[in-house]
Amino acid sequence: VQLQASGGGSVQAGGSLRLSCAASGRTFSNNAMGWFRRGPGSEREFVAAISWRGGTRYYAEPVKGRFTISRDSAKNTLYLQMNSLKPEDTAIYYCACARSSAIASTGDQYHYWGQGTQVTVSS
């Protein structure tokens, strides 16, 4: 089972990036999925999560209104559209697959993790 995150890069404040997370080895269509991040010198923190059908989405307060999580179950791929990026969004972003179909916001509720993709936002 593998989760491959991509789409990170360096942008200026106010810019946009779209992260992708391709799953292989099995289908995750029955599992909730999420994004987490770890900034420089910081603990890993929750960013966004989406239910197994995509009907429910949940965001951390710092990204609400700027980030959008989505999924394409047919492609077994998770996305994170990030707009109006700020320097404080600089982090390594990780995608993860939840243990169940229920939306989750803590790391212990996820059991598969991608390798991370670096996002750097300059002022």
C-alpha cells in the first residue's frame, strides 16, 4: 500500500498550489482521507479531511476558506487546492488514509501515510 504525494513547490504569498495524493496497492474509496502538515520546528498538525464519499469536509481553522480538499475515488486520488497561501503555510504536507469511513482530525485515526511534499511560501 502506497500513498504518493506530489504538487509541492515554492510560491510567493498570495499564490496557489494544488497537491495530489495517488493511492496504489488497494482502493481507499471506503475510507476517509486527510491532509496534515509539519512546519519548521513544529509538531504535525491537521489540515483537512474528507469523508469516504466526499460529502463531508472538515478544515483546520487556519486554512478554512483558503484550502479545499477533494477526492476522485475512480482515480484513487486525493487533492488539496491551496489558495491565498501565507508564509505560515510553509510545511511538509502529508496525505493519509483513515482507519474508517468516518472523518477524522487526529493522527492516530489514520493508518497509511504518504511521504510528504514540501510547500514553501515566501513573503
